[in-house]
Amino acid sequence: GQQVMQIPQYQHVQEGEDFTTYCNSSTTLSNIQWYKQRPGGHPVFLIQLVKSGEVKKQKRLTFQFGEAKKNSSLHITATQTTDVGTYFCAGGRYGNKLVFGAGTILRVKS
Amino acid sequence: NAGVTQTPKFQVLKTGQSMTLQCAQDMNHEYMSWYRQDPGMGLRLIHYSVGAGITDQGEVPNGYNVSRSTTEDFPLRLLSAAPSQTSVYFCASTITPTRAETQYFGPGTRLLVL
């Protein structure tokens, strides 16, 4: 079945440092979504990428979708304590199912 | 709009008991889904529905049943609870997951099976 691998599993950064999480699929994706889950909370949709090579920005967050539509990344510039949480990618095939990666837990030291 | 609501928030069951986790949305979304979240494993799709009267299996359907009699409601039934079903369960809805639409998650139900 479709696998979506996400690395790293865990990252602890100093406030102000940058952070990147990577998502890789074994098959070509129709789209990829990114979510953030605060500790004890529920996943909250951040963004969706659909086009090959697409890059989108939300303030300090930059999202990329690979040319082959098999990988994606989320980069946070100058992390803040409010960025703490787990970041998930979710890959869609040409159908109705999304497959989630295991998530990257981000901790920020102030 | 209340968005996606789930009840109960917490539940403790004994092995072999059955129960229904409730999920409702008031956004007129056609697509609804159930996920379970376990440490280090992300969110795994249990069942999903593309509209009233239509359901299909996800990645981990065994031990769970669903039905979709209305657009608003999508209950998840545990037939005979097992300790392996201890998890956090999230319901989600969207217009369709393959379009650039937000997928909304409910607050979750934390289930412990003894």
C-alpha cells in the first residue's frame, strides 16, 4: 500500500533557529496536505499543495512540493515557542483517501 | 457553525464491551472520515464516507463499523472492544479531500480499553 514517510521523528531547537520536516511517498501523489497538532489538541489544516514544484508561504512557514510529486517539505524560519507541536503531512492519491505520515514533534527552547 | 463535534471526550471500556463514538458536522460536507492516532504512528484511516448511504474501508477497519444515514452524522461503532483499540479517535470532514479544501477535525475521543 501507499507509504508516506516523515522525518525527523523529533526535533528540539533553540528559539530563533530554523526547522524543516520532510515527507516522502513511495508513489506519486495527487496532492499533499500539512497539518499542525498542538499537544493535547486535534490536527489543524495548514495548507494543500497540488502542482509539481509548487512553493507556498504562510508568514514564516514555507511549503514545497517536489517536481515528481513524491516528496514535500515544511520549513519554519526563526522558530518561536508558539510553533511547538506535531507537524503531519498527508498524501493523497487520485481518489478519496489521504495517507498520513507519522509526524514530526517540534519542541522549542526559549 | 459548531464545525465537527465528537462525543464522548473520554471513555473507559472493559474488553468485550461495545460502544458508539458519535461524530456530527454542520458544514454540509459530503466527505467524512474516522482516524485513530497512536504514538509514533500518525493518523490511520479507519473508515470513510463520500456521502449519505456510502461508506468504505480505510487502512485499519477491523473491529469497527460505520454507517452514514444523514449528511451530518457519521458514528463509529466498536463491536467488541479490545485493548489494542485503546487510542485517540478523530473524526474529520471536508467537501472532498482531493480538492484544495480545508479538512476539519473534531476534538477527539480518548478511549481506554481495559
